Amino acid sequence: MNIIEIKELTKNYPLGSTIVHALRGIDFNIASGDFLSIVGPSGSGKTTLLNIIGCIDNASSGSVNIGGVEITKLNDKEITDIRLHKIGFIFQTFNLIPVLDVLENVEFPLLLMKNRSKSEVKKRAESLIDAVGLSEHIKHRPSELSGGQRQRVAIARALVTNPDIVLADEPTANLDSATGEQILELMKEMNRKEKTTFIFSTHDSNVIKYAGYVLKIKDGKMVN
Amino acid sequence: MKFLFIISLRNLFRQKRRNILLGSAMAFGVMILIIANSFSHGISDILFNRIVVYVAGHVNISINEGKGRDLPLFRDRDRLTKIAVETAGDKLIEYNEGVGIFLRAIGNGKVENLVLVGINTISRTLTQKQREEINESFKMLYGKFKDLGNKSIENPAILSKEKADALSVKPNDIVRVRYRNIYGQTQSSRLTVVGIMSNDNIFMQGVMFVELTNLKEMMGYRPYECGSIKLTLKEPQKDAADVADKIHSALRPGPAFILATAKVLNQDSSMNPDVSTSENKNSNPNTISSNNQNADTSPRVTLIPFMGNDEPLKKLMLSSFKLSSGNVKDVFGKDGMMVSDYLADILKIKQGDKLEFHFKPKFITKDKPEFAVREAIFSAVVKGIFISDDSTGKETIYMHEALFYPKFYENLPDLQSDSKFAFIPKEKASFKPALGTEWVLLDRSRSTDDLKQKLRAAGRKKIKAATIDVNSMYESASDVLKLENALNIITFTAVLILFFIILVGVVNTLRMTIRERTREIGTIRAIGMQKKDVLLIFVIETAILTAFASIAGTILAFISMAGLSNIAFQITDNPMGILLVKDRLHFVPTFIGIVGNIGFILFISIITAFFPSRKAANLSAADALRHFE
């Protein structure tokens, strides 16, 4: 069963007086539970594609269907809800909230859902923190953690809402190779445990080996 | 919401130095605003509670009788005070008569103009607060305040040091004063200086104080008469207007009339009305003779006033009465008097005859029986005879107000007991609005201007009846309230400019903060936070900063006010001295004022923060995540 269906997706945006064609007609489907890597050189359109799949950017044309919902026709509030309930994000620069500690950062998406009890939220966050091996750092602020630890927190935060899809934009780019491999192993493990679809972008050939499937992209087009 | 609050609060501490600086500027603004506001309230409190209330009381019932509306005289003090006291009920602390007079004082070879004010020191129990106020107002350099009520001293008086120096008098010296009493007669009296006071209040420096009963006697008030009445209430700000409204309702006048016996005088006597009372019987033997001869046969008549000075009401009388003799101009003129045809038949009188009326006054002077007014007598010429019916009454005589009221007030009849026998035209009678009442109750005023207009209008109508006006301190002092509002507007405008500068700081800080946190905004939007929650984070952040700054500013304001209140200013011979209490600046911070100011600042801050916050909330998550400083 396809969790993502993309047809003839294009994305253009202005850059000064010129129009940049970031995506030039992308077509693909992703099945639920896949561990997919989008690879390509810098400027190929990987991040733009992930942003559109993650509902944080709009397509110029084409169709993007996520979990049976055509997202190109939704308003901002509905799209924000889709992001909250169906998608988890892992960023290259971790993007944790600096004023919140590890537990609060992981709880954050659940608290936005509003219909969860405090104890339920805490229990779920603690289980994820435990799963990523950070139980001893639960009260630490992001500034007190290493890069690898921060990315683990980001993984826990991405998974805490039990989303259908987790999108990771170059999750290992800011980590040393050993830590990067640990993070990919963790993502893989979570993919197996939680049956969550993982899509990550990279231009590092060492990272590609972890992917179940690889989608190559160059100059805004898919490459066979 | 709690979560958003926690994020906002922690974000504030993230940029400590910047927010402390901004918060300090806001706290300074709040402090200035509260000090300015408290100072203007203080000035207003001094003017309002220490001057206006001192002069006019919380509720003032002012009475005017006489041609120029300048005779503060009510002929039945007990009735007026009973109505006032019963209506005010347990809201009342005390009532006092307001009596004062301008006079010329002669000291030891020096002459000065002064205001003589009566203070009730004898029949009055003072509260601790009143004693403190008196001690504050009367800082005695020589003598004791309580000596004002010393009956063994001839007219004890207290005056200011400035006036004592000007008159060159010392304690126990005699000051001779010349003045006009309430009847316009020039009088002179001797006052004994029992005290000299120091007073920074320039208005108090020109006043000489004597015991109220002494002053009333000097001015010619009889024991049962009074001037204006001042009421002091327990909670004036809450109750003054309400009590004034209720007293006003309770003071609705009844019909004015005199129940008298009428006798025919020598028909060749003068056409001018003559007045006498039994106290001067010895000097008017003819009156005694007339009285004695006809006492048993004289018919009892009701004398009723009509408002002949008011043209529309005069016309109403003209249209309602049919004359069988006499011309309209004379009958409705200022000495006009018309007798019913029924009475004319009984008394066998015609137009031009003179009638003498005898009636019993309500008050009989008991303390001086030799001068007791046991029976009031006056006479007037018949100007016309009207055709009577049930509505006009048969044993009735209608008089022009100018003829009626002087006799009515001079020896006030007992209307309550007389009303059983008098003819009082019914309410539905067409001419009823044109008939005079015991007094004219002026409408309630809402401001000093309103009050002045109302008194001018009453003057234009040439009302001959006494007028009664009920005011609360709010109307008496509406000019003071205007002054307070003006002061508030001036200080508020100045502070607003200050705040404008501070708010530019708020906007700048917020713009900088948003710029620094753009990626963070992108992250929380990507995670799933709605736009409105992003907006709320920034608004709450500003609100918390403003709230903290306001609390700090309020504390600073109170510390500053306490400090400023400890500095004594020695201001004498300067009107600015009235703005000081015990030589110190007087601040009156009010809860509503402080909360209102803080609320306003909070509102302005939130509005100011709203627009940059909305801009932050509307950022595209993708663009925000791409942002790099």
C-alpha cells in the first residue's frame, strides 16, 4: 500500500529576476514502511522534494497524495494538522528548541495535539527517549548535549506522535561518520520497530547503503 | 496555553540583558505614570476633600431668599435638617450649617477686609479624624481652638497670623467688625481674639473663625432659622450623589398658603399694604382696636400666592379666573390681590378696600416673651373680586407672589396644622401650576456650569419664593474634577510620548528577536504548531515582560512617592502652598488608577507586539527553515 503518491510534481521559485526550476516533473510512489533514501548532488532538489512531501512547502503543479489525502488542495490549518499527526521531521541541524530540555522537546508535538493527558504524554516521550538511549539526559537542555545526542532527541521527537512518515534531511551531515552511522542504525531500528516510513536525503555515498530503496535525483528530475 | 506560557517565559530569560534593559525602560515609564497620576489625584484630593468639601460639604442644601437670590435663609431649620438627616440615614456622619459673611475688621489702628466663618464647636461631637483635620487646618500659634465655644468671652474668634499682624492684634485684643446682617442692615460687633493660627493655605489666611451660634446671632438669624446645610457622609464618593438625589426628592415643596382671619380696615386708609405684628401693637393702637373689635366675627380665609412674575403662569391665571370687578393689570400686578365674590359679600367690601389679616406663626419666640410674635398681622388693598367656584374655593384670596412671600416668610405659618382648615386647590385645577409653593426646588445640577446656568435662569424668572438647591460635592466640585482631568491629560500625554519611545524599543526588540528565531519558528511550524500559537508565544512574551516591568514600576513609584513625601517644603504667602499637606507633597495613588494605567500599557504593548508577531506567525515554514543569520 502506497503511503505517498507523487505525480508530475514541479516546483519553481523566483530567485532575483530569474525563475529557478527546482523540480521538473517528478513521479513516484512510496510504500508504507519503506526506508527510502533520496540521493543527489547539492542543488539537485532533494530538500525541496522533502519539503513538499513534508507539507512545509507548496508544489507549483502536480499532485501529492499522502496517506490518501491530496495535500495540494488543503489550507494552512489542515496542512499544519497533517504535519502534526502524520509526519515527523529530522533536520540536518537538529533544530531542537533551546529553551526546552530533552523531555520537553520530545513532548512538544504531543502537547500541540491538546487531547492527550499529561501522564500519557510524559510516558510516551520517556519511552522514546529510552529507546534512543538518552534516559540519563532527560533534564538536559540541547546546549548540554553532543551533536549525536541532539539528533537522537530529534529522532525521538519525530517519532513521538507515531507518524506515518519520518522525513530526515541529511540527518548525518553535521555528525562525524561514527555518530552518523549510529544515527542511521537507530533510524533503521525504529523503522523496523515502529513500522514507520523513513525518507532521508543525503549526498553521502556511505549513507546510501543503509537505504532499502534509493531514489536518485539530479537537476530536479529523477534519474534511473 | 500553559506550555506556550512556559516557552514564552523561558524565551524572555534567553535574552536577559536585552529584556532587562527594555523592562527597565518600561518600569521607568510606569513609575513616572503612576507618580504623575497619584500627584494629580493628590491635588484633586486637596482641592476636593479639603477645600470644596470644607466649603460645601459632601452634600449641600443651599437656600436663597430675597431679591438678589443672595440671602441664605431657611425659616424652619428643624424641618430642613429633619428631612436631610432622615433621608441620609446611617450614611450620615454629621450635618452643619454653612454661615459666612464678608466684613470690615478694625484692629489696633489697622483695618482689613475679612471673611467671618461660623464653626459649630459647641453642639458637635468630633470624631478622631475630624480632630486630626482640625488640628491640621488650625495650627494654633497662640490660644486653643476649643476657646471658640467659651461663653464667658465676648464673641471669641481665631484668625491667621497674617491677618493678626495686618490688624496689629494680639491674643485677648478686641477686633471691631462692621458688616451687613441678613436683612441688609449695617451692624457692628466686638470679637475677642482667643487664638492665632499659622496656615499655609492662602484661602484660610483671610478667614476669621467664630462659634456658629455667635455668628448667627450677629447676622440676625432667629433660633429656628438656618443658612445652608452641609452634610458629611461616611462614604462620600459612594453615596454623595445618591443622598443628594434622595434629599432632593424629599424636599418637594407643598403648597404655600396662609390661614388667616380677615378684617376690613378703614376704607379711606392708604392703598399701600401695611404690615405689623402683635409685638408692635403698642405703637399701633388702631390695629389693636381693629383686632379686638372684630376678633369673633372675622371670617377665616385662605391666602394663596400666584406666580405673577412668570408670564406664562400669569396668563394661565388670567384664563382661569373671571373678575366681577377690578382690572387685570392691577389684580395681576405686583401688589395684586383678588378676593372671592363670596367673601366680598360677607365682608361687604369692594375694589379699593383694605383688608387686615391675622394669623398665628409657627414659631413663637419663647426666650424673650416681651417681644414674642403671638400673632402676625398685615394688611393689603383689594384690587379685584373674582367669581368663585369649587375649584377656586369660596373663602379664598389670591395674592401676587411679591405681596405674599415677604409676609409668609417673615412669620412662617404652621402649614401642617393649618392645612386641615385651609382651602387648597386640587391638583387637577387648571391654574394649579400657577400657584406658589412653600419654596421652589431647583432641578439637580450635574456640573458647576449647570448649577450657574440654573441659578441665572431662576434669577431671570424673578421668583419670589425661596429657592432650594441640593448639590453633592461632584456638582460643586465639577470644576475641580475638570482640573484633575486636565492634569491627567497633560501628564498622560507626556507619559505617552515617553511610552512611544519605549514602544519603539519593544518593536525593535521583537523584530530582532524574531529575526534571530526565524529558524526556530520554521521548526515549530514544521512540527505542527498552528500560526495562532506562534503569534501567541510572542504576544505572551511581551505581555509577561510588560507585566513584570509594570510591577517593578509600581514598586518604584511607591518608593519614590514615599521619598518625595518626606521632603518638607516651606512655602508661605504662595498659593502653591495649598497643594501641600503638612508642608509635603500629597500623593493619592488609587487602585483603579494603577490598574487602569497598567492595563493601558499592557494593551499598548500587546498591540505593538501583535504586528511583528503576526509577521512571524505568517512566515512560511520552508522559508523560515532556510533562514541563516
